[in-house]
Amino acid sequence: MSPNGSDLPHGLKGVGGTPKPRRPMRRKLLQALTAGLVLATATGCTWEDFPRLGMPTPTSEEAPRILSLWQGSWAAALAIGALVWGLILWSAFFHRRSRTKVEVPPQTRYNMPIEALYTVVPLIIVSVFFFFTARDESELLKLEKNPDVTVNVVGFQWSWCFNYVENVDGSTGDAKKSAELDAIPDRYKDAFPADAGGAYDCGVPGTRNPQTNNPGPTLWLPEGKRVRFVLTSRDVIHSFWVVPFLMKQDVIPGHTNAFEVTPSREGTFLGKCAELCGVDHSRMLFNVKVVSPERYEQHLKDLVKKGQSGYVPAGIGQTGPEKNRESNIL
């Protein structure tokens, strides 16, 4: 062996010809497994939470469909990821360059079966994702002809208003003819109850729920009743998200969105704006209190007694292009 280590294999020489020790692969693998274990155990999730893959416990009849789509997407993504990482590691370990041989390995070009495979397989994967997403989306956005309850959710910087489109004792008027609800298209007004005087509740960023002390106004809903949310905005784009319903939709000025859910469990749940809408976006919080139908009706009467009868302005009306688009659809 020469004094300067010139007869050592090329990969073992360090700076100045001194031998460079190799880090054992076993030690690297142990460190990687330890890091993975720390990441898996530091999330704070229990075994009951793990099958939901980070999603909250569903509290509406429609939420399990969303959860199933989420779980299926994760399962497919993990399977594809395992396959890709397996192929990468297999290539790295079993086709790495030899320490003693320097010849160029055989080169493969224009392998049509392989090229066709990695073109067709991604198309199949995307098509499967698209099929299940489109199938569930069409069901989740389906609107019944006559929902049990209709709530006009009004987003504004920096809180929420809730117009309860209901027949309430002590409240007179007609939601279908109300000037405050002019922003809502007729195709949604057709489902409004006749002579619905209604009630409303509005919040500011400093509003808090009296029971939980959580920030934001509180939206009351009846358990087991199909609720239609009609979403309007007074200024910019917001997003109405009731977290345990697993459903959210944009609140867009000049365009009215709507979706329906059926709350399946009583309790008070968190809601928030899921669209970056400005400097105080993080303060656009609200609560959802699901109660019995009788308690819900009593709450509307209490709002009327406090002078909160009728409706607050729904926001910016439909733009001309949007009206034309909807007339073509209808």
C-alpha cells in the first residue's frame, strides 16, 4: 500500500489522499426509521382518529361521503407513492455503480412498451380520481325542491350574518319580495316559504358564543332537517366552511352559490372562512349550534323578540354575465 493511499479505491479517498470513512448504511436506515416514528407519534392522533386521516368526526349525513372520498384518495396516493419509492430505491441499490468497475453500463433507448406504460398508467389514475370526484360532487351539490330550512349566509369583512328564511311568529313580510334579498336569484327564491318574515343574526369579530366563549356569531340549525345554505357576499370572495360538516363552498360577490346538508348530531361546532379575504381573514370565525327542531324554532322567536326580525342586505347582486349564464342553464 502506498503512503499517500493512491492504491485505495477511488470512493475511499478523502481530502489530501487520506482515507475517508463511509457511513454505514444500517445507521442511516435506523435514523430514517426513527425520524418516521417521531413524525407518526407527534401528531397527537389516537387510533380512533387515524382512519379519518386528519379529518374531524363527521356531524352531517353527507359528511361520510366526503370522508370516504378523502380516504380513498389517500389510499391511492399512498399505494402510488410506495410503488414509486420502491422503484427508486430498487434502482439506487441494485443498479448503483460498482466500486471496482468503471465501464459504462448498457444503455436502453426507445423502449416503446415502457414509454407507453408510463403514459397510459397516469391517465388511468387521473381518470379514476376524476370519476369518483365527479360522482360525489354531483350528489353533494344536488338541491332538493323544498328543503326543510333555508339560511342565507352573508359574508363580509370581517364577520358573518345569517338570514333565517322562515315563517316566524311576530315577523311579517315575504322573503320572495324582500328588497334585502334582491341579490339572490329567483331560482333559489322559488324554494322560499310563502310569506316568510324571517329573522336574522349578525356578528362582528369580537362576538363570542355565550356557552363555549369561542369567537364569532352563532348559526343555529335543527338536527335531522335538510338545510339549504344560500351564500352571498357584500365585498370580496369568502368561503363558508363548517369544519365537522366536511363541506365548504366559496361566497362570491355577484354570484350566488348554494348547497345542502342534514345535521346529524347536536352540539356546538366551529366554522371559519377558508378563503384568504384580506388582513383580518383569520378573525372571520363563527359557531354552529345544532339543536332539536323545537329549540331551533324557539331561538327564531327569541331573535324576533329582540327586534331582529326581517332580513339584512344579502350583498352584491348577480352580475349581467352571471344572469345570462344561469338563464342558459335553466
